Amino acid sequence: MPIGKSSRIVIEVEDVALKRNLYAVLATEGRSLKDWFSSAVSEYLSVHPPRRAARVAEQSAEYQARTKKGRS
């Protein structure tokens, strides 16, 4: 899956019941999916620093830039 430059993250959930259950629980807590996701990501990254992931993203951007140059 490509990493775009926008602020959007798109995830396709194949288990519709899982999606429905998540939204139901979040509604009872008065939270949005965006709020929950941001909190979960922050917690995850506090335990797993993104050193390698950042480099992979940089390499992907460099590759995409080179590829686009070759097509022009």
C-alpha cells in the first residue's frame, strides 16, 4: 500500500461486524474513531519508536520521486 502525502489513512475492514462493534463501543464512550485512533497510535509509538519506519517512508518517497522523473 503506498504512503501518500495527505493526512488521510484509509483502512478497509473486511469484518463488518467488527466495524459495527467498534463504532458502538466508541459511541457509548462518546469518542470518535479519529480520537480513538489518535490515542491508540500515540500509545503504540510511545512503546515502539518510529526510527526504522521513518527511514522506510523516506526511501519510499525517494523511490516515487525517481520513478516520476523517469516517466516525464
